[in-house]
Amino acid sequence: MALKSLVLTIAIMAVLSSMSHAGEPSPLQDFCVAVDDAKNAVFVNGKFCKNPMQVVADDFFESGLNVPGNTSNPLGSVVTPVNVNQLPGLNTFGVSLVRIDYAPYGLNPPHTHPRGTEVLTVFEGTLYVGFVLSNPGPNMKNKLFTKILHPGDVFVFPIGLIHFQFNVGKTNAVAFAGLSSQNPGTITIANAVFGSDPPISDDVLAKAFQIDKKVVDYLQSQFWWDNNI
Ligand SMILES: *[C@@H]1O[C@H](CO)[C@@H](O)[C@H](O)[C@H]1NC(C)=O
């Protein structure tokens, strides 16, 4: 009996410990510079790892984040990412970085990062930012948290939640943000819902949004700009 309950306890602890590792795993070696082909690759951990003997300082280096992004687009914002796809040395480390530029009244539209929490700081300008909760309880359902940010202010957007930033100033704004994933992903809500390829059935969207199918068809005929370069 005692043995049975010990085995049960160990099994429960194993399950809990695997749940606590739901994020990216800790690195298994000093580094694992990502390469796209298996030639010369020695370990596999998400992406192939470059042979450590061939790794150079530039594998851990990226430049150009001092250059403003081009915000001449319908949203008036642009995200310049530095994740594992731009900086292969980030592979297995569970972090990445973005620069975000906003024209006056530019918007980084409601979106989520399915794999990363984001901590953002403003360098220039004034941003109205916010995120929306899921529905953890009857009194918290889709609660919205917002804040006006000025240079030097920091705000955090929890993993997976819908969030946005809107430049409410008359000048350009610049922010930098760190994300808790080497490849956090971005789902822009309007683009995913109304700009999917192929389109979602308008019966589905008319009912989901409680709007006329004609409105759905209009929205689906629009070009949904992606401000992630
Ligand atoms: C910015 O993008 C617009 C629209 O694509 C383009 O016309 C313009 O030349 C670009 N500006 C720069 C500085 O690249």
C-alpha cells in the first residue's frame, strides 16, 4: 500500500514537473546556432545546430536596430524583429527582441504572440497600450487593461493575450520589446479572421460577429496589411 502511494506520488510529481516545463526547454549545451540544412549539423533541438567548431561571433550578432522602420503603410507602424530567423545564435535560448516604429496615430493592431510574453519599453513618443484577459472567471471575463506610456515607461503583455499599441502623439514613436521565445509568432486578429487563406466561411463569421454576411464579404475583400516584416 505504501509502495503504491509512493508510486502514485512520483507519477503526480512527474506530471506536474512536465507541466512546469511547458515553455521552451533550457539549453542542453552552451549554444546551438541554428542552421537551415542538416549538412555539418551536429545536434537537433528545435532547429539543427551548427557545428560548434564552425560557429563565429557573427552568429550571435545582428545590427540595424538603430534604423527606423518604414511606417508608410495603412497601419502606420512596422515591427522589425530580431528572433531566431534573423539571429541564429538565439536558437534554444527562449528570448527575442523587436523594434517597433509608429507614425503619428500609427497602430500596432490587436494581435497575440502564441509562444511569448512581451515586455515593452518606449524610447520616443506616447503610446496608448492595452491587453485583454481571457475569461478566467465570471467577474474577469475579457477585462481590458490599458495605460498611456511615455519614454522610459515599461509595460508587459502576458503570453497569448490580445494586445495593441496606438501612437496617440503628434510625433513618431519608437519602442523596443523583449519576448520570452526565440520564435514567439504573431497572430494579427483582423488578418487571421478576415484575411485567412482560403477565407473562413461567411456563414461562420456572420454568426460569430453577429453581422450581416455582406459586411463579412466586404471585410474579406479588403487587403489586410501585415506590419511584421
Ligand atoms: C516606404 O514605403 C513606401 C511604400 O511602400 C515607399 O513608397 C517608400 O519609398 C518607402 N520609403 C523608404 C525610405 O524606403
